[in-house]
Amino acid sequence: MRDMKSLPDCDPARTKLASAIALHAGARRDLQVAEQAAELAASRHWEAQSKLEELHKVVAAPSGARAAEFIASVASGAPCNVAVLERSAIDARAKMTAAENEVAVWDETRRECDAAVRAKEAEVSNAKERVEKAARVVVANSEMITRLMDGLEAMQAEVIAQRVALRFIWGKGLNGELSGPDKDRIESLLRQDLTGWESHPVHGVWRAAFEELQSNPEAELPS
């Protein structure tokens, strides 16, 4: 994208659109980072839970473990004291506390990241709405609207005059003076209106231009 000052004729509407597009792109990048963080936090939380579950399986000392340790110390000629006998239990409790704290920290982090993702999603949605609104302002350019209306008024006046003339001729040719093909064609033309305009090729051209405008503020509109 060129510098905003280089936008067609320094159009303020297009400049504002360019800013809205940039803000939307930034919001989408922030959302992607938040989603990555949320996924990683969820993974770390799951790992911490698994670690805690494993500790629960091995933390309880088997029955008679202290007796076995004391007997072994006596056999070595250096009977151990209470501190030694309690050491394994203290170590196990410390590991359990640390593991529980790790689970709690990652659980809180995971929840906060999920909330941040939801907030970023809302920001992206709002930014997208601002882009669409700015694009509508560009499309509603008064100079272009005036040109289209002037052209339509001129053509419409001619079309109405021709339709009235055909209607008069058709009305006078109901007794067989009009050839079959001419009569059928006139009736078809007089029945035409604006129903189904969304399927008209021009509508598709403008829709495509409007979509491009929402990502490229320099996009040209149909002439």
C-alpha cells in the first residue's frame, strides 16, 4: 500500500478507509497471537494436571517404609533420627504443593487467555464493521452519485418516451396489424422491470469492487 497521501486525489474518505483497514489488520494479528497463547496455556495446564495425577499415584509411602529405612540405618551402625525419617514425606508434600500450584497458575492463565481471545474477537468484529462503513462512504461519493443520477435521468427520459410510443403502437395493433414476433417482443419489453436486479452483471461488478475496496483503499470503482 502506498503512503496515505498518495491515495486518489488525497480523498479523505479513502484515507479514513486505509486507516480502518490497517486497524482491522492489527486487530486480526492481535487475535492470532491471543489464540496461540490460549492454546499454549491450555496445553501447559493439561501437562500440569497430568504431572499432578502421577504424583498422586506415588506420593503415599508404602506401609512399613519408615521401618525399613530405620532398620537399614541401624544395620549400617548409624541409626537415623526423625528428621531423616520425615524427609521423604516432606519432599513428597513439597512436590505435591508445587504441582498443585502449577496447575492452579496454568488454569488461571488459561481462563484469562480465553477471555482475552473473546475480547480480541470482538475487537476484530468492530474493526471489520468500521472498514465496511468506511468503504460505504467511499462508494457513496457525491460526485459519482451525481454522475450516475444524471446519466440515469437522461436515459430514463428516453426509455420512458420509447416505452410510451411502443405502448401506443401495441395498443393499436391488437387486431392483427402487428406481426407475431414484433407483438411478442413489445410485450416482453413492456413487462420488464427491476425485479431480479441482484443477478444483473452490473450488480456483480459493483459487489466485487466493494469487496476489494475493503482490503485495498486504492481500488477503483466501476465507471
